[in-house]
Amino acid sequence: MASMPYLSNIEKKWIAFQILYGLLQIHNKGVCHGNIKLENVLLSSLSSVFLCDIAPYKPSFIQEDDVGSFTYYFGKSSSTNSCYLAPERLLDKNVIKK
């Protein structure tokens, strides 16, 4: 996407819409994707978007001091040193999960 020909603003908005609509469809089925990152968004030559590598096995919340679970589910799983984890997934150690 960073190479020529560059995407116009409307094409970028169309791609973003497709990602959000795909998530809506997944959530309507009662499934959480669990692993949204750049590597899991596929783009065809016709600007069709596909979400891949659905990971519903990953926990929705982890304790902020649980290093083992964090490393196992969200640690280095690829050659990059980046971690895609929403901060709201981390629970304070004083919060009791019901």
C-alpha cells in the first residue's frame, strides 16, 4: 500500500469500512477475532478486504501482572518486535473476574 500507485482517500475509507464491516459480521456470529493486526488483513488487487487468522482461543482479558499468559498469547509470535494488544484487555490485579 506504500508503493505506487498510491491509494486515494476514498479507497482508504472503503478499505477501513470493509474491515469494520467484517468485524461486525464476525461479532454477529458470536465470535471475537482476537488477533487483529496488519498481517491479518488481506487486500486483493480489486481492493477487497479479507480478515484472516481468527484467534477466538485468546483470552478476552488477562491480569496485568500475569507475564506467562501475556507472553504465551501476545508475545513474540512473529519476526517483528511489535505487540498488538488493546490496553482495555489488561485487568488490574485487584479486579475480580466473574
